[in-house]
Amino acid sequence: MKILVTGASSGIGRALVQQLVAQNHEVVGIARREPELAALREELTSPRFITRVCDVADPQTALQLVNSLIEQNWIPDIAVLGAAIFPDDIRPAFDLPLFKKIIEVNLFGVFHVINALLPHFLTQRRGQFIALGSMAVYRGSARGAGYPASKAALLAAMKSLAPCYRQKNIHFSTVIFGPILTSMWEGKKSFLTPTPEQAADYILRVIHRPKPISYYPLLSTSLYRLSLLLPDKLFVYLSEKMLK
């Protein structure tokens, strides 16, 4: 299959690219950071893997990237949309410009790619978009406001699009992740925090068996949903304890 991956330079995206290339898929890896992409390209040394530097938060840049791939007769079967940032936009004070930047990358960055690819998926009458979500949509985060807000809006939009395009054989899937041992996770290592490689392996399952919403890992995401029974103040207190 031909698979496009945004956020390919680190974390889950990088691990996913490694697994996809190992399985002989044709992969285009997209990220803003050229040095990290170059390192990944040198590591994999595969003619089936190419990289493109792109800031998906810029709609024109995202459109130009997709158009350049189409001109080369490279239309992906699947787009895994994982580009995201998680800076602290709350402390020491709420930072509105940073909040907007997070929304631009995490939310609009996803839909700039979807908007550019969707007409081609409709033409070929098949395709799949997989967005990487977060359990932060249910509770927010002690680290910032923009990240959970962007992921909540992303989930709502993907849930709305999924039934609209299912009959056209175009799938909109959201994988809602609990804590994963990436650079975004500041908590302690434990059996509740899988590696990026394990998270990538789960995405592979979603590729082969599409569904609108899925949760990974099951244990931590189930516990998180149960935590909705706790008062917000208590939950924030416990979350801060975990991060220390």
C-alpha cells in the first residue's frame, strides 16, 4: 500500500514509518524538521521511503505537497495524521498566541491534509484517514489548554465525517491514545505507558480493520474514562502527582 505519514520525524510517527517500510509499503514521511527526517532516511535506506519537509499548519504548503505527489502519480491509500505539538500555554500565564499555534498545527494541520487529499480519494473511490487523538479530550491537561482543545475538536470533526463518507468507501478513523513513552509524556515509566513501537503496531491493526474510534492501550484508557467520576480538582491533583 501507499501510506502518507505526518509527524514522521519522532515518536509514534517515526515508529510507524519504520514498521511500514519493514513491511514493504511505499511510505512518504512528512515533518517540519529536516535533520530528523534525514536521519530516519539514512537509517532505513529504502527506495520505498521518501521524505518531504512540510509545515502542515500552512494550508498552501500542505496543498502544494499533496499536488506534487499527485503529479508524480503517487496517491496514498492511507493518510496517518500524527503531526502535533504540546507546549505549555498555561504557565506562568495563559499564552493566547501559543494557544493559536497549537490549534493551527494539531487541528488545522490535520484538515489541511484531509482537504487536499479527499477529492483524490473520492475519485479513486477508496481511502482512509487515521488521526491520532488523546485521552486529554475528556479531562484537559495540567500542562496546557491548546492541546486538549485541539484534540477535542479533532475528535468531534472526525466523528462527524466518518458516517458521511463510509458509503463512499472512505474511512475516517481516530485512535485515542493514553500515555505513550514519547517526548510528550513527562510522567513515570510503567506498565501503563507503552512504547511508540507498540502504539505504531496498534495503528497497523486499525489500517487493516478500520473503525471510527478506538482506544489504546485498553487498560489506561479505560481507567482514564473511569476517572471522569472524580471531581476535577481531585483529578488535577492526582495528575500533577504523576508528573512529578
